[in-house]
Amino acid sequence: MSVLITGAEDFLSSVQTSETPLTPDPEAFLRERAAASSFSVEQVPLGSLADWRLDDRISHSSGRFFTVEGLSVQTNFGPTPQWCQPIIVQPDIGVLGILVKRIHGVYHFLMQAKMEPGNSALVQYSATVQATPSNYQRVHGGKSTPYLDYFLNPGTRVVIFDQLLSEHSSWYLYKRNRNMIVEIPAHEEVPIAAEFTWLTLGQLRRLLARGNRVNMNARTVLASIAYALPGTPRGGGRESTEFHAAVVRSHQRQTGDGDVASAMTWLIDQKARFNLDVRRISLREMAGWICDEESIRHREGHYFRIVGLSVGATSREVAAWAQPMLRPNPGNVVTFVCRRRQDTLEFLVQAMAQPGATDRVELAATVQLTPGNYNGPQDLPPLAELLHCDPSWVVVDAVQSEDGGRFQHADTRHLVIQLPEHHPIEAPDNYRWMSLGLLNRLMRLGYYVNVETRSLMACLL
Amino acid sequence: MSVLITGAEDFLSSVQTSETPLTPDPEAFLRERAAASSFSVEQVPLGSLADWRLDDRISHSSGRFFTVEGLSVQTNFGPTPQWCQPIIVQPDIGVLGILVKRIHGVYHFLMQAKMEPGNSALVQYSATVQATPSNYQRVHGGKSTPYLDYFLNPGTRVVIFDQLLSEHSSWYLYKRNRNMIVEIPAHEEVPIAAEFTWLTLGQLRRLLARGNRVNMNARTVLASIAYALPGTPRGGGRESTEFHAAVVRSHQRQTGDGDVASAMTWLIDQKARFNLDVRRISLREMAGWICDEESIRHREGHYFRIVGLSVGATSREVAAWAQPMLRPNPGNVVTFVCRRRQDTLEFLVQAMAQPGATDRVELAATVQLTPGNYNGPQDLPPLAELLHCDPSWVVVDAVQSEDGGRFQHADTRHLVIQLPEHHPIEAPDNYRWMSLGLLNRLMRLGYYVNVETRSLMACLL
């Protein structure tokens, strides 16, 4: 999608609209939908999953959906030069799409109250459409995907955003989804199904601040929103808080071609510096892992396990199914550290290699911490001590779930920490301060900003 | 490098300059350098290569340079759904850089007369620097790489182009190099080593038209040159031929953000449509291939073979060495089909999956033909019949060598065919007409235009 940025003014006015008659109480809507659907989620042995086969890898009898395979990793990034791990391989490109429409003059987002079996809070707001080809081509013979055609065939409607973006590259190999925002003309009637409702960006922002109410797939699409057209800085003033005003101004900074070029050159330097060599191997060949009929798990209980999940539900495409899930050890944290610069904000990002990244290195948040991955303080990543900062520095603190269709109870604490003025900070060479405007521009160019960071960006809307 | 396009006017004036006192006779300079260096190239058994080991893969005793491995490929692109092949794995990011300087008011390019053992014409003009980290960190203990520091540490010099671009994705797995053009200020003195000389773009253009004089690494850097700043169309008139005037105008077309966005959406559609699943396997497990001490070759003699090469030379970083090389069957052709539209040119590109592509699909030329890959006319790619068109339609016809550091006698015929006005042409859905301006913009965004196409674009300068 390169650099065509549209809708910036409309998004800003929508985030400043915290109520709409179309959905007077977004929390109540979620509760009603959760009550209307009945489902049960139960952990079962991997070997008992109907239609799934466990041998050198885990695969579905249709050959579709995804596989779980072994991966051997070598890298000079981080404290561990070599390891094996299971990884989810899903080459299909899914569609994550949100429809927006100007209603009473304000952008509204058509959101779905959706159950995902892995989420701690089972029903959350998702994008209008989140569907892989395996879903929408109805491999299980399920229901058709509502609203899909608005994205596959937008016709003359305005495509505000359309880009392939990476997903969780520690757990997925080369996974990417098509993130889209499509605008429906104000005069076009859209039938609204029972699980769907219109929300303003202001409402979504409040739900994001509370945590576990807007799912991962919605967050990655929302993270594409830009409040600034390149080269057209505008005054703040109407924003609800002083911090939010600085956020909006950060969207307006470093958005010129020269800023992007200079950041790209730096990022290429980092790509040249870090190596990553991955090789798909048999699940049976993974040193350090146990693979049996029950689950796939690390010998010392680290990292995550692959388990079976049996789901009975009425609100999804099919009534009941069973599938493998990745269940991480608890305690994941992603943290953005920011500082004031003049009247705006800069965020400290790092160039990080992750095993499943399509191009080896993407920009990551300041601190991505997976406690189960570390044997002791010597393994902690740089700046991890900031997680114990003065509580008054914390400007965002919310627990959000990762993709509940593949990950079970993968709750990640999202933190944004604003350093006091003149607070000294020393970061390694692969760290760099960037404005939200620059991050947004880079994200629009492809696989440059990882999903953990984009999820934080959604919390900063 | 996103969309920062600089130097467009200077490149145009350089291509219109066909002579320079700094290099009165570029052909003579090449001949002199070839005469000044003595070398011998000899094919030897794979098993005899000192420092290289052949087991599940071919690797160097240092662990550096590259490996040759087996690859198992599954795809729905093209006539063959599944195959195995050897592939070169070289995760290092090399630098391909050209220094330019305004001399007597005109951009000159600092080119090196370089011997590469695989080339049919051994000594050709290469980029100022073509070096992998294995070279410039002197793994063989060879000479240092001249001019490298201008690219690794450009300082205040203008970086005109800096982007990671893919290499030959049928023969390399996920290979990319850093393509750079750096401008030296007119007042800065640069020491010129014996193998180096300054050429104008007009001289390079003539050498490109003759073929086998400008090597692959130089061509991919030159292909980044844009004659147009986005949004600033300019009149032609000074160009040497009517065709070249149309080429320059094609650089000035479809360079707006909306054109790029629409092309990207189409390309994402193609990426969603074609699948590609690759898995690195042992050389010994490749169905259909023989792997012994002599070479790795296909049972029916198709595609290419991996052979050993022993080189004695004085003009390279080390005096003598031996290495594996990929030797393709002869007959490769890459073809661009173009047509007039108003007073400009459009080129027919296709979205093509290639096994080594970082993101599965890139834009490819209209016809990429590797005769050894086809069992009969039923396997020929779409539009292959245009290779037998009326000779008066052919506007470019030159044989160019692929990377002579890895590929032996890989000569590819480069053809550009201009269809007569109103000539009907029917292409499948994964083909699309694009201007050179649009292709250039897409190329600047990353892995969007494959190296075969970029090499054709260099021939159209």
C-alpha cells in the first residue's frame, strides 16, 4: 500500500467520539453475545483429535488449515545461538478486514463479537472479517463468512488500507495476513448480522485500555490507522488528554520520504548484522522436547506446549471441532518506552530477529519479555529493568490476548512507559527512537513492524 | 528506500552523454584489463574441491560463503506441482554498490573490470563494489575490498539508492543483496585503482546493448535508476531515438501513490492465489537427481548441474581457489513484451512464484523460458509463441551473463518485443501492464520485482 494514506482526519474525529446511539454500551453488547452463545472448551490429548494426525508433524486429514512442525534455529541475535522448537506453519493468507462507514458524519467500525476458543475472555470484538481460505472455502463445510465479499471484491468502495503484515514470528513460520480497511459509502445500506455492531474509534480505544476486549486480529488492523497525512502537520487541541495530544502529534512526525529512507538504511544495516538460519525438521528430532500422544512440551517446562483442544460452540462457522493449540507459559510482556521530544513522543524500537520472520528482522517493541525463555537474570534482554519502573511512568497497562484461534491463554501484558524528561537511557546499537508517524509509514511498506509492536500501537490510538 | 527518488535529471543527462575523455574507449579498457590478468578456469570433480565437503549438503570448512542443499518444492504455480532440486543457500547480505560523481557536470559511474570465473566473457564491467561479508571480512585471507567503506559508512555523501533486492530465486534460497548507489561530491578526490574507470550512463547503455559486457551485479544496481521524479512529468526531445524517448516517458507514468496502491492490491491478490511450500532436505534425498563425487545432476539431464570449478587468477581477491558452481542447461530467455499507449510504453509483467523467493511471489518478465525445464509444448509458459515473432518487433536483443561467481556459463538472452499497435494479446489473470515508472516504484519497496526483470530494466536504460 506504499504511502497512500487516506482517512486521517476522519479517524481523528472518530477517536474523539466516545459515544454513539448505534452501540450505547459496547460492554453490554459483548456480554449479551457471550450469553447468547453456548460453548465448552476442553483440553484433550493431542493424539485424540479427530481428523488430525501426529507423526513427523501434526497435520489435518484435508491437508488444509495448518501444520505443527519442528524447527531448528541458529542465530546471533540474543543470548541463545541454537535451539529447536515446534512452530505453526500456515501458508494460507487470511483476510483480516474492518468495514468503516461514515454514520452521522463520524467513522464507525463494524465489529464482530466473536468467540475464540483460546482466549481467556472468550468473546471479544474482532474485525468484521477474519477468515483464512480454509475457512471461507468451507473446508469443514461450515457457514459462509459474512461480509467477506466487501474485501475480496471491494469494487468502487475506497480501500483505505491493504497490506500483508506478519503475525507472531516466534510461534508461526512465515505467517502473514492481509490487513484491510474498506470504506462503505455513507449512502450504501449494509445488513447487520446479530453478532455485529458499529463502534466509533473512541469506543474501541476505551475497550483497548481495559484489555481483553478487542482481539488480536482486530488490533493488527486498527494499528494501521494513521492520524497524519504525510507533510500536513496539524494542531491538536481537541484530544481528550495531554498524553493523547502528544500521541497524535507523534503521528505527524518523521513522515517525510527522507525520514523513511534513513530508517530503512538503518534497518538494512541491522539485517546485515544479524543472521538467522532456520530449517524445518521432524517433531521427533527436536532436541530438548518431548512429543507424545498427550502433548509436545519442553523437557524443562520452558516456553510453551502444543496441546489438543475440543470445542463445542454455536457461534462459529461449525458447531464443534477439535484442534491443536499452542499454549505459552504465562507472563508475556511487551513494552514500549517513550519520551517527550519537544511537544511530541518518540518510541524506542529495536531490530529483532525472530525465527518465523519472513525477512529475518523486523522492528520490535522496546522490551519483549517471555519469562519462561530465560534461565536467569543474565539472559534478560536489554532494558528489562524498566519493567520495575516507578508506577507513575506507566501510561498504558492492559492485558490483551494473542490470536485465540491458535494460541491458548496467551495473555500478553501491554505496557507503555513514558520516561521523565532528561532520564538517561542507554540502548544497544540495534535500538532507535522513532515517532508513531515513522512507524506507521514503515508498517505500510510490508514486513517491517512486528505484530507485538503493532498491537501496542493499537493501544496508543 | 521507499519513494525518495533523487538524481533523476542527472541520470537522464548522463544517458544522453555517449562519450567521456575519462574513458574514451570502454571496450578497449575491458580488453586491456583482460590481457593484464592471467587466469585459468577448469571444471573439476565436486569431490576434489579443497576445503569443501560434500555430504547431506555441500559446505565450506570455514562454515562461511554458501552451501548447496536439497530443496523439496510444492506449488500450484506452473505446470509442475512438486519437485526436488539443489539450491544455493547464502544467508549473508552482500553489498552491490556503484559510486557516482558529477564530473564535467555529468554523472559518471565508477565501474570495475572484473573477472568472474563462471562468465562466458570472463572480464566484464561490475559495480564499484560487489562483496559479501565472507569476502570483505577476508575469510580466505585475501586482499581488502577497495571502496567498500564508501558504502558501509557513507557519512555525509548522498545515498541515492539503498535497498535489499532479491537474486535469482530459482537457484538461490532467500538470497538478497544490498543494492546501493552513493554519490561522491564533485569536489571530493577519489583514488582510482587500475581495474577501475569512470563511465557515463550513455556508455553503459551501449555496452548493455552489445551484451556480456556489464555483469549481473552491475545490472541489478543500474536497474534502480529512475528517470522520473514522481509527479513531475517532463518533456522528452533530447533522447537519441524515438523508442528511447518513449522509454523515458514510461518512467514518468503511473508513479503516483494511487497507482502503486492499486498495483500492490493486485499483487497481494496474486500472493493469496499461488501457494509455495519449500523444505530444505538432504542432497541425498532429492528424487530424480544423482549426487556423486563428480557432480549433482538430474537423471534425465534437465535443468542444471552442480559442478566443481578450479580457478587460477591474479585479478581477484585471492590468487587461486576452487568452488562449486551451478551450471544451467543452455537456452535461457527472458522477454519483456511492451506496447505503445498514447506516446509511452507499457510492459506486460506477471506475478510468478519461484522456489527461493523470500515472499513467494514477485513480478517477473512476460516470458521467462528455461528450455531444459519443459518436456514438450504443453509445458510452455503463456505467450511463449511471441519468441517467434516478426523480427522487426524486437527492440532489444542481447545476451547477458548471470552472476559469474556462482553460475557457470549462465547466458541469458534478453529480449524486448514491441507489439504493433492494436495487436491483440490475451494474457492470464496473473499478468498486468505496467509502466517503467510503476515498476521502479514497486522495486523500491522491497522484494517485488525479480532479478530477471530488473536485468531487462537495465537493458532499457
